[in-house]
Amino acid sequence: MEHRFTSIEALLEEIAAENHLDLARDDPILVLHTIHRRVLQDGLEAQQAQLDQYQQVLESLSLRWSEDARDKAERSLNAALAAARDLLAQAAHEHAAAGAVALRAQLDAALARLDASLAQAQRHAWLHLLAAGITLCAAAVAAWGLRA
């Protein structure tokens, strides 16, 4: 750190040039200069330590904010996924219900047609049975008439 401050020889030359004074190396002004230089150096070291500590605090805060942001984003994403899943399940349920209603309507229509066909077939069966009965009666009358 000596290069940051003026060397003693350069300081002596500057004092001699500006103030026309020649100071000895053991002069109290030089002692004061040394003390001043030491105080400045200690101050620089303390400031650097504070800056390092401040940087660590900032990095810690940045890390914590980053983790908080990631957690919040993850919670938001999970909530959105849950909402989408619920919406999809609801839509599937609605479509299944609509499909069941449509299927029921088609089955009812088919059963109605089948009932109509069965009713018609039953009428035809009764008519055939009646015709068979009449034919049987006619055969019996004809057979009875032949016998007499």
C-alpha cells in the first residue's frame, strides 16, 4: 500500500519546494504524516471490510429473493396446473354427460321403433292366429258337411 501514498523523499521534496523548508527525517511533521498515513490505511481496510460484508449481505439477499421468486413461481405454476386439471376434468365430465344424454336419446328412439315394430308384429300374429282359427273352423265345417 506504500505506492498509494507519497513516499517520504517525495514528501520532503514537495515541502522544500512549496514552503522553502528543509525537514529532517525525524521531524514531528513527518511523524504526524506517518500517523496520518496509518490512519488512512486503517480506514481503507475498515471500509474494504465493510464493503465485503455489504457484498455478502447483498448476495445473501439476492439468493433469498431468488429462492422466494422461484417458490412463488412454482406455487403459481402448481395452482395454474391444478386449475387446468380441474377445468379439464369438469369439461370431460360435461362432455361425458352430454354424450350419455345423446346416447340415451338414440337408445330411446331405437327402443320406440322396436316397440312399434313389436306391436305391429303382435297385430300380425293375432291376425294370423285369427285367420288360422277361421281356416280351422272352415275345415271343420267342411269336414262335418262331408260326413253328413
